[in-house]
Amino acid sequence: MLRSPKPIAPRAGQESVWAYPRPPRLERTAKRIEVVLGGVVIADTTDAYRVLETSHPPGYYLPRAAFLPGVLEAAHGASFCEWKGEAAYWTLSAGGKTAARAGWSYERPTPAFAAIAGFVAVYAGQMDECRLDGERVTPQPGGFYGGWITADVVGPFKGGPGSMGW
């Protein structure tokens, strides 16, 4: 039996992922994003985008120039998003640690997402940590989606047990 999710009511200063649109919306963010792998801050930027989609915590896309040289290596394989197009994958390495296919990008996205062409998103769960304005993020549940959960977003979030049909 498919259960409909019961959205959590947001408090002051919070957003509900159930108020995010479908198709998703792309917006700039000036929040400071830091990504740590192998004990090394491999990316640090205040020039990123976030993707907001119903039932998902925001996904963050960083300019390639935000990553330290040599961290990103193209990985095999691709996937397809009905909204953004074909995704390419990246293996990230730093500080003696390698995270295979832990990043992805849209090199030739659909027109609605043209601004993130070449920008790279990472799976927070495969990094030592990811921080948004200093707050350590929690990875979106399930391992397939790449959203970042922070104190300013409430769910429930797609990806966990029982959420496949949402």
C-alpha cells in the first residue's frame, strides 16, 4: 500500500520541500559551500546554484573552478534526468581518499538548467563532510539522490524507505 507523505510544518526561517515546485526550480545561492574529502577542503565557494524539487532537499551545484586542481576526474557512465538532461559522473580524490562517481554534472543541460552547465554536485554522504554556511549537512536518505539536508529545510524527504512512489 502506497502511503502519502505528511509534510512537516516549517517553523520560522525554514522551508518545506513540499512547497518546492515540480518541475524543479534553479536558483542562485550565495551561501558558503565547503566540501571536505581526505581531510582536505576540496571546494569552497559562494558562487553556486541550488535545485529545488518537490520532496527533495536542495541539490547544490558548484562551479568547477571552486574545486582544487586535480580533485575531479571524469568517471564512466551517465544517467538521465527528465528535467536537466544527461548527467556525467566524476570521481573525486584528495588526501589519500578516493570517492568513485561521487560527483555529477550536466555538460549540456536542458535550456531551463543551462546556467549549471559544467557545474558539479557531490554526494554529501561520500565526502568527509559538506558544509553550508558552516552547518554540516546531512545527505538525502537512500544514496541515489544528492540533496543536502540542513536545519532550514523540513521533509519528509524522498529517498528513504517507503518513498519510492512519491
